[in-house]
Amino acid sequence: MLWPERFRSPHRAVPFGSRPTAPAESDLRTLAAELIRRALRTGGERPVAADEQQAVADALATTLQPSATRR
């Protein structure tokens, strides 16, 4: 899976000729938070209360993790 440059860790080694590594949990949390922020930026009624926004982002990040790394 290719990730946009801003979601890649600059200190992580890139494997060549091997199976791609799973994205880091911090990258998934950053991506999920950005997706939620953009979704809520649209006008109209908010589908998520402001105090639940982080919980929704955390749940999304968890579902984006490959199944082998889920807790």
C-alpha cells in the first residue's frame, strides 16, 4: 500500500524486494484524524459530537490496521 509522503515516517527503512511492511500505528492515527477532520468540515449537521471526534478517529485507525497487528 502506498502512503502519501506526509504520512510516511522519515526514519523508517524502505524494504526492497520483500513484502511491504504494514503502516505504523502513528501513521494510521494521523490519517484517520485527517479523514475525520475533513469529513466534519462539510456544512450541515455534525454526525459526530465534538467530544467524540477523537474516539471516532481512534476507532477508524484501529479498523485500518492490518488484522495481524490489531489488539
